[in-house]
Amino acid sequence: MTTLTSTPTTRRLGRPAAPAAKPARPRGLAVSRALLWPALATSIVLTQIPFVVTIYYSLQNWNLLRPGDRDFAGLDNYATVLRDGSFLSSLGSTVLITGSSVLLSTLLGLLFAVLLDRSFTGQGAARTLMITPFLVMPAAAALVWKWSILESTTGMANWALGLVGIPPVAWNTDVPIVTIILVLTWQYTPFAMLILLAGLQAQTKDVLEAAAVDGAGAVRTFLAITLPHLRQYVEISVLLASIMLLQVFDPVAIMTRGTGGTKTLSYLLYERAFVGLQVGEAAAYGVMTVLITIVVATVALRTLFKVFSKEGLGR
Amino acid sequence: MTTSRLRGSLVTAVTWVLVLAFFFPVAWMVFTAFKPESQAATMPPTFAPDFTLDRFETVFSRNMLPYLINSLSASLGSTLLVLALAVPAAYALSIRPIVNVRDALFFFISTRFMPVAASIIPVYLLLQSVGGLDNVTWLTILYIGVNLPIAVWMMRSFLAEVPRELIEAAQLDGARLGTEIFRVVLPIVLPGVAAAGLICFIFAWNEFFLANLLTAQVARTTPPFLTSFVDGRGQFLSVLSAASTVAIVPVVAAGWIAQKQLVRGLAMGAIK
């Protein structure tokens, strides 16, 4: 089969496919630029310029409560940020929340992808129900989970636990961080499932049949063939979910307001800037958050492009 | 034979139990929305309530409609503008590649990966100084920045599937750029445009951070409005459920209808 001979590895080792040098007509380049620049300019104006201004603010001593008192502070704000301790604990919370939610949603996503890849009665309906949590407005999800599912006296979670004789848990007050992770896992499992399901469907059936003919059991086939095949899909799903979750704000603002170890970087920055009105310091938090995200994003992009280059970027 | 069939049915049963458990919070929310307030938060739960539509009436008497309209304007407006910018850009990146396709794509996606928090302070202060807070138009403009990269990536992936020969044939026939785009390419990628639009709409409709921060009364959208149903003094669960149900219906319905396109959209075109 041709698809098997053009192995991903050889392409991956070679230089990423460069856009084919097309015998361009002279106007081609100008046209392409004209088509591209409106989008590019919009993106720059809306995202890059504000970030540069944020960097500038981060070097200023500036509190909105004292508008007259605004001067150059050098790296003072960064020193404050690092000395303060809120940053490190917030970084810890962010990593813990992002890490556990991504891990749990990937594992559950894998389970559901495998289950829903089989053909069975109502497969289409089951898939439709499964993608729903990702479509639900995060604000609504956070509110419903907090007040309807996890509420300690009337919530459905404690009622279900009671059925099997487990005493009720005061979710919202005792373990706020667990409530955040539960909601995020619930919302991102469908996301992981969709990507992994696409991976399962892209698997060549010949290999699986060959394995069956050779007498390999379902479990062995899954571990030896399917799982390695899924690796790249797992990577994409993990990295995209990580990048989205590193910015997580909605459930924190709605369910816990940053209490109980749930103060993520986004929430901390929001608090410093819009409650504390410490513009300079908040800007420094923003810049630090970006630096951390860049580290993750760089890894993410590499992976994306690795997968991507097989398809032949730019052809 | 029978054992394997039995095992198959067992796996199917387990699958359904897990799927229904996962879907339960949504189902319970919708169910609670139809309960009278006194039967909403009870222990044990009320499974056979006196069904009523009163809570939906309450939701709209608390003036939910303007918030829904704000959400609709910001989502629809930003989606249309994003598509108008993204389709040509993706076209330039996939069908008429210029030198730095990789760099351009990299740039677009990196703006999506950047935390909104990184640019919110200057944006807030700017809007404050020009009187742009609590204004749907400004919110719409900011949503363009959020969704543009996703749309460019998605469209690039859809456009890459247009048979090259078709475009070359059109070009040989001396077709103008307009004809090339509107007559040859657009009809083929129209489902892709719809999918990209849907994803942008979903993200904009569900967006909370910017909406919560930059709007107050006039331009408030649905997500921050929902939080106002939490009432410290009385029972609010069924009215909150009713409001949440109304808020999620448009996007959930759209997502169900177009679920096949969702996969590619969510992976930003990285998976074909």
C-alpha cells in the first residue's frame, strides 16, 4: 500500500516540506501578500501590540489608586513577583490543576474512544451525547457542577455516594481544587476522545487483521499496535488541552474564587490588576505567565508540526 | 460464538452506562429546569416532580433576552469578520504559498496560545480611556483576535484538500483571482468554511473572561449573566438550571448537527 511506503519517519527526518517553488507568475506574490496582510495586521494589533505594552507596564511602578505616582521601576515588579510567594504557589496550583485535568481527561478520553470505536447499537447517539460536555458553556458547567452536583447536602454526587454507603463529602468547602479538576476533566474528556477517536479511525485495518490472523489477542494487539499508532494523537490532544487549560479562569472565578489552592495564574493576575489595581505588578505576572506558556507552546508546536509535516506543509 | 456475543453485549452495556453517567450533569440540569423551585434542591432528589415551565418564564422576566442578543451579536459579528479575514489569508497560505508559510502559520497559532491575561491590562485601560467598556462592538473586535488563528489553521487544512489541477486549469483558462476564488475554490471548501465558522461561534458564545471583565450592564453577554442567578438568600437551583439550559441550547444543538466537522476544527486542522 502506498500509504505504508511513504513512512512518516523518513519525512520527519528530512527538512520540513518547504513550499514547492512554483513557477510563479509575477503578480502571484503580491496577490498572496494582499490576501494575507489584513489577517496578519489584525492579529498583530489585537494581540502583539497589547503584549508589548504589557511588558512596558511591567517595568513601571504604577498603582491605579495613585495615578499621579507613576515612574520607571526597572525590574522591581519582577523582584516583587518572585519574592511574594503568591506567584510560586499560584504556579503550583496551575500546574497541579492543568496536569491532573489533562491526565485524567486523556485517560478517560482514551477509554471512551476505544469503547465508541466499536460498532454497537446506538453508537451515533452515544457519540453525540459524549461530545456534549465540551459544548456546554463553561460558566454554565461550573455553576451546575457546583450547585447541583457537588453541593454537600442536596448534590447528586453525595446522593450517589450515599447509595453505596459512603458518607457525604463537603466538596465545595473542603476540597475546592478537586471540584475544579472534576469540571475541567468532564469538559475536556470529549475533546481528548474526539482526537483519539480520529486516531483510531485512521488506523489501517490490514495490520489489525494480520495481527488477528497471527493469533494476537485483543489486549496484545491494542498494546503493541494501536497504542504506538495513537501516540501522535495523544501528543496533540495533551498539548492542545494543556495550552487551553494553562489559561483556565472560568471555573476558578465561578466556583472557588481562588480559594483552597485553586488560584491559577490567570486568576491571580486578574485579582492583582482589577481588584488590587496594581498595574505594574499585574503586568509582570502577565509577562511571567506568557514566558511559562511559551515553554509549553514551543513543545506543542514542535509536535504539531511533526504531525503536520507528514501531510506536506504548503505542499 | 455465544460467549463472544455475550461479551460484546456486556461491553456495549458498560459503554452505555459510562456514556450516560458522563452525560448526566447536562440531563440533570435540563430536568431540574422543569421543576418547581421547592423540588429542585432536595435530599433525596425529587425524581417525579410537578413539571412546570414557570422557571423559564422567570428567566425571561429577569430580562435574559438582551443578554442573549448581546451574545448573539458578539458571536455572529466576530465569526463573520473572522471568516472574512481568515479565508483569504488561508488561501494565500495554502493555494498560493508565499515564502514563509511556516512562519506565518506559526505566528497565527502562537497568538492563540498566548494567555489573554498577557494583553488584557493595556486593552482594559485603552477601552476605559476611550469609553469603550461595556460595548458590544469592542467585545466583538476582541473576539476576532481570539478566533482568527483557529480559523486560519482550519481553513488552511480544508484548502489544502482542493485539487491543485482544478485551480491550475482555471488559471490556464485565464480566470481572474475573483473567479478562481469564488467559482472554483469556494464551492469546494464551503463545508470547511461552515465548520470554521461554527467553531468560532462556539468559542465566542461561551467566552467568559473578557465578557465578565469588559462589560457591565448594556453589553453584558450570557455567560457572566448566568452567575447572577446564584442567590445567597433563597433557593435558586431550578431557575439557574433553566437559564443555563437556555444559554447552552444554541451551541449544543449546532455542535450536535455538525459534529463530524468538530474533530478537525478542534485539532486546528492538525488531524485530517
